[in-house]
Amino acid sequence: MADEKTYPMTLEGKQKLEAELNELITVRRGEVTAAIQEARSHGDLSENSEYQSAKDEQAFMEGQIKSLQNMLDNSEVIDSSSIAADEVSVGKTVTFQEDGDEPESYTIVGSIEADPDDGKISNESPIGKALIGHKVGDMVKITTENGFSFEVKIISVTLA
């Protein structure tokens, strides 16, 4: 049997997933069930697009529930406070600078928490992968997926 993928994440990320799963199970499931029952009451199910739509929504939601449950079952909460204060890891914010450019800051998070627009990049992204394990003052070579390479200097690392 193949090993299950683990999902590294911050405690905050795990709590958000748990809340989303709880919402789906305790609220959305009931709403979808009610929609199916309402559509059934309209008669012939073979020509009832409202019924089919509700059943499709139910299938999609159950898939989401299964996916979230799998992520939570296989989650690995990273305690970034147990890692050296100046070392880049999941759950820490790193500021780095490419020669001559303005410094950039990102919080390294698990892939399911990534939101680049909010300054959160995945530990699996080219930048995240390259920076993890390095310390303040290190020069780090980052190679993007299209093969472009550049070097940055880590200026600071803080707990997120």
C-alpha cells in the first residue's frame, strides 16, 4: 500500500480546515438534503432538473468533505517555535532581497494554505522549497519552474 501524502500546515491552517469541514457537515449537508427533498416533492425525477442539480451539489460537497477529512487525517502541524529562531520553516515569515531590489516578505505555509495575494507561499513552491532550512544571512539560489534562476539574501526570519 502506498504511503499517504502528509500535509504540513500551521496550527491556524488546520483550525481553518476543521472549521470548513464542520460547516460542510453540520450546515451545508442539511441544506442540500432539504433541497433534494424539496425537488423530490415536485414529481417525476427523470425530468426534474432541480433534483439533478441538488444531487450534483450533494456529490460535489461529499467529495469536498472526503478531501478535507483526508487532509486533516494526514496533517502534520509544524511547530515553528521549536525550530531555530533564524531558520526558515513552515509557519515563519522570511524577508529576503535580490541584489538591488526591494526586500520581499512571505510567510511559508503548507500547500493547502498558500495564498500569494495575502503574502503566504507554499513550502512546495520553488521559492519556499529553496528557502526552507536556510538562515538569516544565507545567500540562496532560487530556480523557478521555467528554469529562471536568481539569488537572494535572507534578511530576517520571524514567527508568523
